Amino acid sequence: MTSILMVCLGNICRSPLAHGILESKLPKDLFYIDSAGTANYHVGDAPDYRSIAVAKANGIDISKQQARQFKVTDFDAFDHVYVMDQSNFDNVIKLARHTNDIAKVKLILEIDNSIKDKKVPDPYYGNISDFHDVFNLLNTTCKLLANQLQTN
Ligand code: 4NP
């Protein structure tokens, strides 16, 4: 079983989408996908209603997810930790205990060589079209990631 953790700030907008999208592209018996936030603002909450709506419009149900905060034992529980932006990266790396922890953490957009700006923009203060943009960005990236995970 390969385990992958998607991480953003609040775990209600971007990482729940990344979690649901990647899960939809991989066999459940071989891959375990989860998500978390570096902050504790929304612990226990469902994803933002706009992330739920955009996922649903694309045939993915993320409504049952519950936000949780990233914890140091996630470095033990997961093979790969994908973060949405540099700030998430810095916050996760602050908790790393050794180089093995650090080696697990990557900006998710590093997978796509055609993308220059490695930041998945935070749509929280934006509108529904920002959420669609984030969905499309993550969908393209997760296609590449799913292929990579199944060929390595
Ligand atoms: P996320 O977006 O990190 O993509 O889940 C945010 C959600 C909530 C907040 C910030 C970003 N907040 O400040 O509450």
C-alpha cells in the first residue's frame, strides 16, 4: 500500500480537492490518500461548500471529508506528502525530525514540468471560478501523479 497525504493551510479548499481527485484516479486496494492542513482553524469541518460543488460537478464526492491538522506522526504514516504552496512547505518542514521526513515533502506542482509557477493559488477569498481553476490545475497534476505512482 502506498500512502499519500495532500496538505494545504486550512484543509478545506485545496487539499480536499487534491485528495478526492487523486483518489478517483487510483485503485483503492493499492493506494491510501488523505489530506490535512498546517493550521487548526477548521479542524472537524467539511470541505468549503465551493470545493464540494466543483468536485461534484466533476463527478467526485468530497463532502464526507473532515478537516484535520498535520501532525508529526504523518511523516511516519505516509510515503509522500504533497503541499500546495511554499508556505505549506515551510510549515511542514518545520516539524521534520530528520532528513527522511524532509525527503517526503514536495510541492505538488513540481510534478508538472510545463508549469512555471509552483503555487496552487488559495481560492478561499476568491470566487467560484477560482475554485474551478484550482480543480483544473489539480486534475491535470493528479493525472501525471497517478501515472507516475503506477509506473514506479
Ligand atoms: P485552504 O484554504 O488552505 O486551501 O484550505 C484556506 C482555508 C481557510 C483559510 C485559509 C485558507 N482560513 O484562513 O481560514
